Amino acid sequence: MKILVCISHVPDTTSKINFTEGDTKFDTNGVQFVINPNDEFGLTRAMWFKEKQGAVVHVANVGGPETEPTLRKALAIGADEAIRVNTPATDGYSVAKQLAAIVSEGGYDLVIGGRESIDYNGGMVPGMLAKMTGANFVNTCISLEIDGTNATAVREIDGGKETLTTSLPLVIGGQKGLVEESDLRIPNMRGIMQARSKPLHVKEPVDAQPETQATQFEKPAPRGAVKLVDNVDDLINLLHNEAKAI
């Protein structure tokens, strides 16, 4: 089985986010970038398929040279090869188009993407990628088993879970639950050393015009001042007369 794991290069959730050029551009100064958490769950599941079923695992990213440390981390975790499409990740459609070209060229049986990235939260790429490649698709996937060319997936739905059976080729949008957080892997020294010699291919993009464009960013409004009270009567008075909650 040949697996492609799609990797997004996203800011760490602890990073302080700022914008420049009239709030139209994201300021990357001082920001630590990591593997998108939803993608990391998928990569860890792919490592299980590699170790238990002998799968070959490649990782791919759409972005500039600044994303290569993130791909190298994925290689250090255990992926066999990495692919970087040398173009900015401008919108979901153009990213899906670039990844579809990789999937078609590489003949992958299983493509694992994150349900969404934690930077733009678009949630569009896995579904569009499945459509472009003619593969079956399961989103919000929290469990996946492969037996030959057959797959059993569990996905999260409103109020519960749904179990599906399908066949390869398959694209999934994975999330927390695909593996446990305790199963996520931290690259060890041996993995880091091996990653230096693993192939990282840089491919030029196919023609794909973005369908959407971010025109401006806005931070959430700052939280209001907090009032501390030390007795129930004052609390009731504030809730009734100021907050109008009771």
C-alpha cells in the first residue's frame, strides 16, 4: 500500500499572531511553525500502517522553502519521502489542485489529510482532492482500518459516530481520535539523522488559479475587564443590574 500524507505548515498555537500591511498580510516574524495537528494524527496512523502492513509513506506540502523544516520533521517521525510543491498555499482550491497532480502521478492508494488546518480552518482540501482524483472520501475520520483494498472508517457526526465501509483509492480528512494523543511521536535523534538523507523532492506547480483571496484579517476583540466579588449579594446585584442576566 502506498500512502500520501498531506502536511500543512501552520503557526504553533502558542505563537502571538500579528498582521502587517494594513492587516492584509500575516506577520511571520518570531512565529514558530509546526505540523498541523490534524495532519499529525494522520501521519501517526500512516506510521502504524507502515510498521504493521509494510506501507510506503510519503508526505507532501504546498509552500515555499520555509516549509521544508516541517517536512523534515515528518521524515524524522518516519515518512520515507517528502514532496514540496514550490508555490504559496494561497487557497484551498489551488492547494487541492497541486496535491491532485501529486496523487495522480504517484499512484497512491490512500491519501490522509487533516480535516482542516488550524490557521485558516478552511476544511476544503480533502473533499476537493477526492473529487479531483476520483477517490472515495471520508471526512471527520476518527478510525481507519485497511484490509487489502477494503477500508473500514469511523467518522464523527452530530450526536455520535458513523461506521463506513469503502474501498481504495481513498481520501480521508482525519482529526483527533484517528490515534490517541499519547501515540503522537516526537522525533528521536536516530530519526532526525536519517531524515537528513531521505529524499525531499521539489516540484514546480501545475497551473491552478486561486478561487478565493483573503483581503483582510481582524483579531478578536479584547476581553472586557473582570470584576471580582467576595460575597453572593454583590454577585446577584451585578448579574441583575449590570449584566442583565437574571
